[in-house]
Amino acid sequence: METLEQNKNKLFKVSFILIVILSAYFAVKIFSEIKKDSMLGESATPATISFYGHGEVKAVPDIANISFTISKVGQTVKEAQDKVAEVEKKALDFLKGKSIAEKDIKTINASFSPKYEYKQEICPQIAGAEGRPYYCVGKQTLLGYEASESLAIKVRNVDDVGSIMQGLGTTGVSDLNGPNFAIDDEDVLKAKARKLAIDDAKEKARVLAKDLGVRLGKITSFSESGLRYPVMYESAMIKDSVGTAPAPAELPKGENTISSDVTITYEIR
């Protein structure tokens, strides 16, 4: 039979083994938790800071856009269209004489529609109406047809735009609108404005990073929004048979501003 001392030794050994196993288990678990926390820290989103930049360039407009409409009424569609064509030929001949290229003349709308007049007839007097006229249900009467055509013109020699509008006003066009001064090729100016905006944002980033005592890392995002602010003028409108003053021979072109606004976001360390 085992003595009491032997039983105590066995119990001690078993207890020691259990303690070792539990210690190893908890050590592995603690190590796993530490590793998990470390991995989460590595995958966390880095701190960032954003900077806004603005840039703009100014340029004198090098084109002028004008438009006009020709509207005529005839007993038939063909008659109305022929009247429009007659005025259109005069206008196009005039523009050709002013060295306006065909590629700079574009039809933007052409249409025709019937014109009606609503007539209400007086019916025979009804007894008891105390002499007041009694109106019957009226009806629409076809008066003819109206044809209309609208054209847009690009004037590349902006110094001629005043005399061109004067001349078009005498050809019989129905409406004359413009000029709207613009830049023919804005892409180069937009690129310059964008570059200025980026430089502005970078300079702000450099100064603020120094003040905050941080280092800028890689760029994480970039966005741009830009607006063009043309110089606006009151539209000159000339209607046929209306005694309005003609457009001046010279019109001020003013100056257009093309701007760019950017936002650059950096990582900070």
C-alpha cells in the first residue's frame, strides 16, 4: 500500500503539471491579444490634414458670340419659309463681306407653326335679354403660318463686333442678341489657374506643417473645382420695325477671369 507521503508527492506532481499547462495557456492567449492589438494599430487610418488653394488668371476676350432670329408669316408654309430665306441670304451675304467664315455660322433652331386668331361672333338677340348682345361660342381662324430660324455667329475679330451688329440690324432680322465676349481656347488658361492653385495649397501646407511641428507624408487625395466669371454686358437687342438706336461701332471687351480651386490632403507624421 502506498504511504501517505507517496500520495502527497503524486498530488504535488499533478498540481505542478496543471499549473505549467495553465501558465502556458494564458501566456499564449496574452501574446495573441498583444499581437492583435498591434495589428489593429498598424491598420488604423493615418492622421491627415487638408489644404485649400486658389488660383486665377485674367485674359482679354478674343471672340464674341452673337445670335439672331428671323421670323416671318405667310399664307402657306412655303411662303413663310421663302420670306425667311430672303432675309437670311441678306444676313449671310453681309457676314461673308465681313470675313466671317462658314464654320463660325451655325443654325441653332428652325421651325414653323400655324397662326390662329380666335373670333367670337355675336348671336341674334334673345328675347328677354334687355337688348344686350349674346355671344355665341367662338372659333379659331387660321391666319397663316410663321416660319422661324435662329443662327449663332462667332466673331473672331472682336474689334468688328459693333459694326457687324449694326449691319445685321439693317438686314431685316427679327432679334439680335449679344455680344457675349469669351476666350476661344480656355484649356491653357485653366491649366495655368490650376497650377497657381496647387502652388498656393502647397505653400500653405509647408507653412502650417512647420508651425504645427509635423512632417507631411504622401498625398492621399486631390480635388478641384473651378468657376469662370465672364464680364457681363447688357444684351443689345434690335427688333425690326422698332426705332431703337443701333449698336455702337466699338464695344468694350473688358477682361475675363478664369479660376481654379483645389484641395490637397496629406498624411502627417
